[in-house]
Amino acid sequence: MSEPSICHSCGMPMDTRELHGGGIEDNPYCVYCTDARGHLKSREEVRAGMIQFYMDVMDKSRAEAEQVVDATMAEMPAWKEG
């Protein structure tokens, strides 16, 4: 079995077609970083969603979540160029 794809926007593993944006298996972005058609959301939308995830699911403070998210996004192919 092959390794799951990793979202090029947030780094989330995508091991099923449903986790790929728009349900499109070769989409490099996950369902959380894309709109219903599989198009990448804006950097601001993705950042806000990731911060909320880290606060709600990972129990981080807003400051901790922002630090983790900004560091993660800086390394992602979707956001490396500005």
C-alpha cells in the first residue's frame, strides 16, 4: 500500500479520496483547505481554520496555535512563495 498524500497547504494526511479537495484524488489540497469544487481557499481562510483546529482539537492557546500554524504554513508548497 502506498503512503497517503499530504495536503500541500496544511500538511494533513489524505488517505482517502474523500479527504482530497472536491473528492478529486489527485488534488494536492485537502477538503478543509479547499472549497466545494476543490479550489484552494485564500491563505487567510486556511490560516484561520488551522488556528481554530489547534485551539479546539489540540487544546492550544491562540498565541500557541498562531505560532504553530505560521511555522507550518511557511513550509507548505502552497504558501512558500509569499
